[in-house]
Amino acid sequence: MFHDSFDGAILTGTIAPFDEHQNALAVADEVALQFDELDLQQAQLRFVFVAGVMISGGVVVLFHPVSFMAKRPDTIPLVQCGIIRQITQPQDPTVNSETLKTQFRQQAQGALSLNIAFIGVTGSLFTTLYHLQSATAPALAEAARLDAGYVIRWCDAAYAFGYLEAEGDTFNLTSMGEAMRPEASDSLMPMAVQSVLSAHMAERAAGLLHSGERPGEVVLAERATVLPWFGPMLEAGFGSMFENTICPAIPAFSEVDARGGLVLDLGCGNGWYLRVLARHYAHLRGLGLDGFAENVAQADARARTEGFAGRLHFEQGDIHDFTLQEPADLIAMNRALHHVWEHDRAGIFAWLHDNLKPGGYAVIWEPAWPTERSALRDPSRRALSFQNLSEHIQGNHLLQPGEIVAAFAEQGMQTQVYRFADDNEAVIVARR
Ligand SMILES: C[S@@+](CC[C@H](N)C(=O)[O-])C[C@H]1O[C@@H](n2cnc3c(N)ncnc32)[C@H](O)[C@@H]1O
């Protein structure tokens, strides 16, 4: 009953637990504001919890897109509803077992919902159905060049979880299904990919608990369906924050652009950072280095598609043995410094210093590990604690901005720390 668009008035009239005289929009407003303070964007959530109603003993969680709220804070229609994920405070041990069971069943459903979305994302099923507008499962399978048996089962599951609507045997996307398309603006795709990557990491951590072995970066490449989505997931998760918030706040970029300078991106992923810079600054040149061939191939292809083949180049290689042909005007590392920190912190910082032109900048963007453990309880930081566990498998750990500042100071470099996303993201700019 929640798969279609509802506005507050319909909701008020339809759902019994809402007081008929209560304005559902006002209720939504109140709760949305409360949760807005938690910086849901940082938690990679695209939907804000706006209200919960008890129906047959279960809590139905209502969401609407963050982006929509930002554009039209005055009107908050409940455009999509469903049990996607329940945002709760950490468990109180005195809560009775039935309540706990209900809560955990809902959380399990949230995970299942994202797992089903992952299949639709990686199999291009959302995108294909979007172009077809409507199709039977076999017709969708044929258009997506996939096995009909699997697609028939997927359509049932995607229907059950509200990604598809059905008329007879013909399916079409709901607005939630449309939002899962990787091409959709503010796509929900990163959450689907992250959910399966997290499950993979949890399974690896469980298996490594006894031996203490830390296999390294290789664990990221162990799932053939996840690896190609690693770059797009990070791009969709952080690209707009960089473009709209971080880039304008850091004057080093326009300074380097004015002299047609070289920006080196170490651990560049699929190259989105350099593509954003190339779009905004007409003169700077970019070189990206990454250890995974898949990332470099995507970075190359995307730079070509966007017409930057002459200005942006990408190489596969290891940061620890890389030789730069000319000193750089700016060296960027986005979520990459923590990957090399444990292996050779002093060597990396000496390398950064020595490969920058005098007056050049190192721009380091890292998730900010909090100084107090209690900060991890904040819903916007819980995912960081899981990330740190999965970083441990890879031989890494997340860093406090102060540690990065101290490492630059050892090289005699002055730093400025910029904080974004409710202090969860830190950009440290150091000048040689
Ligand atoms: C979390 S990802 C960030 C990717 C990209 N900077 C972004 O923001 O989307 C870290 C990247 O660093 C790369 N990396 C880690 N250690 C590396 C090394 N020693 N040499 C080259 N690349 C490395 C990984 O392949 C991965 O693409």
C-alpha cells in the first residue's frame, strides 16, 4: 500500500494511527528537522526518515529524498514509503525481546532490500526497465541480455520490496526503483553497492579473527560483481560534495589552474576527482595513479568520453614505487592516504614533500576518525566504525586529522584543516 506517491493529506486520511486532525506534513516537518541534524548525507543516506507508524505491530518507516527536502523545504510530500531501513538509537538492554525481534526483523529487511537493489544495479535491470518503461520479466531479461529464470525471480523480489510496480505480468519502476538507477541524479546506487561490499568484508573479518591475518587491498577485488562498482560508488557518494562544497572552499585549485599546473592524484580510483577539476578549471593538467587496473581503465575511458583525454592521464602503479617525471603543483590523495600510512608513513610524507614544486600543495581528503569513541554513536558516524574494521583487513586504519597535520609538520610543511559534512570529512591542505 506504500509503493506509490502519497502526499501528507492522503496519508493522514489513509493511515489509522495518525490522528485525523493532525497535519501529517507538520509531523513530517518536525521529525525531518530532528534527523536532518544528523547529517544524513555523510552517512550516505539519500532518504530522510520522516515518520514512523505502527501497523499490525510493525513499524512502517517513511522516507523522502534529502535532495528534495533541500530544494523544497516548505513542502515535504512523502514521495516514497517502505521499510528500507530503520534509524534507531543503540539498543537499550531493558527493551523486551519481542520489540527487539521486531526491530531486528526490520533491519534484516532493510539489508535484503539493498541486496535486491544490488542485483538490479549490477545487472542493469533498473536502467533497462527505465528505458523500456514497462516489460514482462522475460522481455526485461532479453533486453538486458540476462537469464530469464533469474530475472523472473528478481522481478518478484524487486516488486515485493517496492522497486517495481506490476500490472498483471508487466512491471514498471516505482520512484524508488528509478532512484536506484546509477544514472539517476543523486542515485541511491552507492547504498546498494556498499551493502554487499560490507557483507563481503564482514565475512572476511569473521574468517580472519583467529589468525589475525590482514590480506590487504586484494580483498576489494575478490568479488567480481563488486569491483567495477567501487569507483562509481565513491563518485556518486562524494563527487557532488567535492564539486559543490570542497572545491570552492580551497583556493589552491584556482591558483594551480592559473599557471596550467600539474595535479597528481595518488590512489585516484576511477578518476572522478580529476574529471571534476578538469570541468571547473580549464588550464590545469592531471595525472592519476591507482593500483587496480579496473580503476585505471574506467578513469581512462571516462576522461575520453568527457573530452579530457589531452589533459588527464592515468597510470596503473603502486604509490610506494612511483617515479614522477616532473614535480607537481598539487598532489591530491582522496581516501587514499590511510591505505599507505601503516606501510610507510614517513616515506610517503617525504615523497610528497620532495615531489612538490616549492609553494606547491598537498591536498589530503580523509574521513575524520573522531578523537572520542563516544562520537561513533552518532548515527552519522556509525558506518565509519564498520569502515575501520574493514580497513583493518586491508592493512589500514582511519586517521585523525591531527595525525596528518603532525606528519606534515615533520616535513616542515604548514597545514590548514578544513572540515566538512558535520566534521566527518577532513581536508588537510599542506604547502611546501
Ligand atoms: C578508497 S579508494 C579512493 C579512490 C579515489 N581516490 C576516490 O576518492 O574515489 C582508495 C584507492 O587507493 C588505491 N590505492 C591504495 N593503495 C595504493 C597503492 N599502494 N598504490 C596505488 N593505489 C593504491 C586503491 O586502489 C583505491 O582505488
